[in-house]
Amino acid sequence: MQKEKNIRRFSKAELEELRARGESRTDLARVQVKTAEELERDIASDPDFSDMAENWYESAEAVMPTPKKLLSLRLDNDVVDWFKQQGPGYQTRINAVLRAFIQQSQKRRA
């Protein structure tokens, strides 16, 4: 697995100290001062949004995550390799594919 160079780890005590000083772990202040044009440009240049429909949010649903269940599952090597080649988060993607299958199956039965 490839590690990111810019990851910084904090202990619980360090995070509590940051919060007590009013410091944030985000760049919200930097985002808040951007103009609408700058935000649009940033979104347009983001590869994660390159193939998104302009009105994607109209059919979006807020979904609260549910606790995961730990289990041992045997999958074909080529299936696991393909998901891993897509990058970090392959287990989450496998879960999303299974969830989509369930949702489509339920729609066909309804």
C-alpha cells in the first residue's frame, strides 16, 4: 500500500490542545475567502468531479453510515486485485458494489 507523505498523526492529547487553543485541522478559513469563480475553477479542475453530471445533487440522498460487521470472506484473486488497483479504500468500494446490487434487486422486486 502506498503511503501519503503529508499525513501527520496526532495523539488524543495533542488534538485536545489544538481545539483548546481554537486551532482547526481544516483549511476552512482559506475556503471561506475564495470567490465563487475560484471555487468553480477548483471544482472544474478536480479529477474526482470530472465526470459528474452538473445536477448530480438533485438525486443525492443523505445516508447515515451503519456499523460494519467484521467477517472473513473468500473472494477470487482477480476480483480483489482489480479493486485494489483502483486505489485506497478498496474494501469500501466492494461494500458499495454489494450495496448497489442489493438496492437494484430490491427495486426489481417492488
